[in-house]
Amino acid sequence: MPNVDFTLNGEYVEVNQLLKLVGLCDSGGAGKMLVAEGLVKVDRKIETRKTAKIRAGQVVMFGDVRITVKA
């Protein structure tokens, strides 16, 4: 399982944008589609909000990729 560390530049990042920023999709729109399809988990729960605010300390999973969000 690949692990990716992502450092926030502000208070939060939207989940669809996070997927784009770490290179798991080509655009924020593509990220929204992945979330809508139920393929993304935040803190082990399926995330259905396309623009959910992800803050430091949270873990996002997409497939076998684990993204740890840090301050």
C-alpha cells in the first residue's frame, strides 16, 4: 500500500482537490466523480461529499493509496 504525506498550506483542502494535488486524478472534476462513485474513504468511512474539507490529522484512502494529511 503506497503511503503519501500531504502538507496543508491552509486550514483545509477539499477532498476532490486533494486527489488532484497528489496525482491520483487529472482534475478536481475527476476527483468529484471518484468521490461520487464511493471510491474514496476518509478516516475509514466512505466519503460522499465531493468537496468535504480535509484537515490535518485525517487519512484519505483511494484504492490502495493512503494519504496522510499533515499541518
